[in-house]
Amino acid sequence: MKTRAAVAFEAKRPLEIVEVDLEGPRAGEVLIEIKATGICHTDAYTLDGLDSEGIFPSILGHEGAGVVVEVGPGVTSVEVGDHVIPLYTPECRQCKSCLSRKTNLCTSIRATQGKGLMPDGTSRFSYKGQAIAHYMGCSTFSNYTVLPEIAVAKIRKDAPFDKACYVGCGVTTGVGAVVNTAKVEPGANCVVFGLGGIGLNVIQGLKMVGADMIVGVDINDDKEEWGLRFGMTHFVNPKTVSDVVAHLVELTGGGADYTFDCTGNTVVMRQALEACHRGWGESIVIGVAEAGKEIATRPFQLVTGRVWRGSAFGGARGRTDTPKIVDWYMDGKIEIDPMITHTLPLERINEAFDLMHEGKSIRSVVVF
Ligand code: NAD
Ligand code: AHE
Ligand code: ZN
């Protein structure tokens, strides 16, 4: 079939809206009509050529929601008409990682996914006879896309697509990092670096679990109002203090119980670790750093009990946990609507990247 898609032909070039060819689902795969997709900073990072796994041409996008329109042979877990969220972290429930119960990082199709291919080693997308790579196993910047059934989460049908799509990455990543990765306890003092589409979801997760102090740190003063809106108790612009770590340690009475990096900046990651309380403070790296960057700190920081951890997709098991997060939204336990600051048609998707880079949006959503 033909489908409209925003194609990344080259790094650092705007996406081009074209009609691409899409092959139907093979065994164990499903064809999904994408109804809405968010634009995450990770899409921008790949388009900007900063991803060591970046492939061009490809169809980016990994924060979508849609409807199953066709299933391939052997598919048993979803059927035509189901509402689903594509999962860049699948859940096969059979691989070593899934069975370990220690991680959400299912490894069953990670190797082909990282090469922009379906599990059988081929692409379903092409343009003028040339293969186009899938992205993070999702490619939600296409009106129709194909995914393995282990990489789709079935969600309730009354959830609006233009909001539920955000659960496909940002909401789950932020709230999940609090609930699943850090397991923040009520009364904790926490610091969140970077108050964008991820950081604000960390903040609302912290409020939900009853954190005491929720300090937001951002170089953009406009983010203060946004943080306060979702439960932040204090705001720090690092440009206004001489030593941000010392400032945060003093503000939190000796250091934070938990800190979260939602910037992807390795200098900030170090600050987040060093702003933790001696003896027990834990820093969770969520931000994705550009290819070639490394993190550093004095080992003494770890010797004296601070813990450095990472979180991918909020530690959520995609097929099991994502539908529950949609329920939390529908039951009013978490908010999504106010964070979606811009809703655009596919033809205007490049504006969403501009808004993000200019710090003018929290989340932009493209509706098909
Ligand atoms: P965003 O652009 O919406 O927000 C980033 C925020 O960080 C902005 O408010 C910006 O002003 C702020 N910031 C930038 N530099 C800063 C600095 N030096 N100090 C303090 N604040 C600073 O991006 P997003 O969509 O929220 O994504 C945030 C990061 O999380 C990105 O690196 C993204 O790739 C990553 N991410 C990771 C996962 C995961 O599973 N680990 C999932 C989604 C996104
Ligand atoms: N491809 C990059 C790493 C990118 C990365 O860390 N991705 C996160 C999700 S970001 C969502 O917005 C993730 O889940 N990673 C786990 C995985 O298996 O990719 C690189 O450095 O090569
Ligand atoms: Zn993302």
C-alpha cells in the first residue's frame, strides 16, 4: 500500500512529506493506522545526527497511538480494530531479560530494531524502490506502519489518540522513572534537571507518590511556571547561581534523596549525581547524550554512597504497564492535556522541531 509519511532523508535536513510504499504485515506482525504521534527530543537528536544508531533515510517517530487494521499470520494478542500504542521497548515475555523480572529491556528484537529493520531483517518501507529504515521499531511519523505484535500495547478504546500517544514515550518515561526505577517514597526530597516533555512528567510522578521537596532546574525561566503547574515546589535557574551543586545541596538540607537528569547533557548528569545526599542519594539518568559523550565524577562520590542509575522507557514493561498508565490518565490520576501545547497536521511536522528547539513547546502532537 501507499502511505503518507514524514521521511528523514538526511541528517540535519527538514523532514519531507511524501507517499512511501509499505508492505503488509508478515507472520507475527500487525499493520497499524497511526492516528496521532508526539515529537520527542529523541527524534530531534536522531535527526540532528547525534545518535550513534541513526540511519538515513528513515521514518522517525516513536510516540504514537493508533488502530490495528490488519494482522499477519499467527498473531494472537491483538485483533483488527484494537486501539494500540507502538512500543520501542517491546515485551516478548520469553527472552532472558523479560524472564529475569529485573529489567524492562526486552532483548528479543533489539539487534534488528537498532539496524532499522523488522525482526526478519528486512524493511517494510520503501520510496522509489529504495528501502527506508524503520526507527526505534515504531516509525510513527507515517500514517500507517508495521510492528511486531510483541511491540504493541492494547489500550482502552475511550482514550483519545491525540493524548494517549504521549504515553508511548514521554509520560511513561517520566512517571515510570519515579515509580519503577527510583521507587521514590513519600516525603523524599527530589531534584529534576530539565523541565521539558520528560521532566514535567517526572514532576507529576513525584507529586503523585507524595514527594516532599520537588526542585526543578532549568536554564529557561519560562519553565518555572510549567513546573509549578505540575507540583514543583522550588525552581532554580543554574545561570543565576554561582555553584548549582552547592546551592542544591544546601536547599535540600544536605543533598537530594533522588535526582533525575532529563536534559541529556553530560555536565548536568554530573551535577545531578553530585547534588545527591551523601550515603544514599540516587541519581537517575533519563536524558540521552549525543554520540561520543561520556559521564565523569570523582569515584569518591560513589564510595560515599551516592548511586548512579539509568532508566529507559521509565522501566515500564510495555504491554503490561502502558495500558495501566492510560488508565491513570483516564481516571484523572495524572494529567496529559495541558502538556500538549501544540497540535499540528503532518504537513507542519517540521514546525514541531522548531518549537522544541526554541523552548516554546512542551509536547507537540501531529494528528493524521
Ligand atoms: P525537551 O527539549 O522537551 O526538554 C529538555 C529541557 O531541558 C528543556 O526545558 C531545556 O530548557 C532543559 N535544559 C537544556 N539544557 C539544560 C541545562 N544545561 N540545565 C538545565 N536544563 C536544561 O526534551 P524532552 O523530550 O523532555 O527529552 C529530554 C531528554 O530525555 C532528551 O535527552 C531525550 O532524548 C531523553 N529521553 C529519554 C528517554 C529514556 O527512555 N531514557 C525517553 C524519552 C526522552
Ligand atoms: N540509540 C542511542 C540510545 C538512544 C536511547 O538511549 N534510547 C532510549 C529511549 S529514548 C526515547 O525517547 C532507550 O530506551 N534506550 C534503550 C535501547 O535499547 O535503545 C545510542 O546511544 O546508540
Ligand atoms: Zn521519546
